Amino acid sequence: LDVYKASMLRLRGHVQELLGQSEGGTSAFGRSRIEVLSAITELRQICCHPKLCLDNYEGSSGKLELLMDILPGALEAGHRVLLFSQFTSMLSIIKQRLTEAGIKWLYLDGQTPAEERIALVKQFNAGAEAGEDAADVFLISLKAGGSGLNLTGADMVIHYDPWWNPAVEDQATDRVHRIGQTRSVQVLRLITKDTVEQGVLEMSQRKRALFDQVITSG
């Protein structure tokens, strides 16, 4: 949290300066908009793990430690987990921690070839039938997991970081709610308190409420 606060103070001054400059014209506003989005992304990454922004960072992350508190108990209770993050670099850090903890995992992102995607899905859904290759945690980049996957072998979904558009998260979660799913599904969203992540979540909830008001069933 100290890293987050320090970065926020630094970025806030930079953003305020850019917004002051943007009053000079449309092109200046366009440039400042990109810088503002970049600053927000940096703060979101720090919420996930400071190492995503600070190469020399040697500490851990409160959110990562919470995840590692949740997973062993969930797996021991027989749950099988899909874990989504927008940041593939964060998924790489999680892979390392899972390996250190002796938890087997599978991984898929936007660079995974189509044939390999199919094989990974079959392997995960096979569960214990996959033998030595069985894994109870499937790490998936958010956008890569939005469509074309049937992952009814899972009954728990964890969104490691929130996204602005609730439809994207819902599409990822729906990978579990497919024909053939026989168990109830739990969905967890990990949010860092008093950070930009709360703003992202609130915006997502407002969009969801607006959608529900405008779009009717059928």
C-alpha cells in the first residue's frame, strides 16, 4: 500500500500538469488522455503486484498473498479454479508461486495456438482422468478467455483484477456456465481497498445497472 500511495502522489501531480496543458487545444487533450490512461494502468498494476511496474521490487503483494491463502483451502475442498487476469505478466508471477506451492496449473493467453487451446481445455475438463497431467487451476488472460471455451470442469472463478466492462468479465465467467455444468459455481473478485480498483468496480457496476435498465430479456 505504501508503494501505491507513493506512486499515486507522483502520478497525480503529473496528470494535473497534463490536464492544465490540455486546455490549450484538442491535440493537447488527446495526448494528455493517453498519459492519464497510462497512469491509471500503472496504479492498477501496482494493486496486482508492484513488480509489474518496479523491476527492482523484492517484496510481495497483499493481493497475491490473499490468493495464496484462498487457493489451498479451495482445492482441498474439491474446487477446480479458473483464474483470470488482464495482465499476462501477473499470471507469470502467479505461475511461479503456484509451482513453489506444489499446485499444478495450466495456462492460456492470446498467443496460445488454436490447437493447443483445444488440448488444454480437454485436459482441464478431464480432471483426475488426465492422470499425472491433472491440474486444478487454469490461468487465463481475461480477453483470451472471453469466448470459444467450454470449461465446465471448473466450479470456481477468480477475477484477480477488475475490468471496466462487466460484459467482458461475464463472458469469461460464462466459460464455466456451459451445457454440461452440474455444480454450483462460485465467483470471487479480488479488489484492493481504497485504490483505483474500487473506482473500476464502481464504474463496472454502474454500467451493469444501466445495461439492465435498457436491455430487457428477449
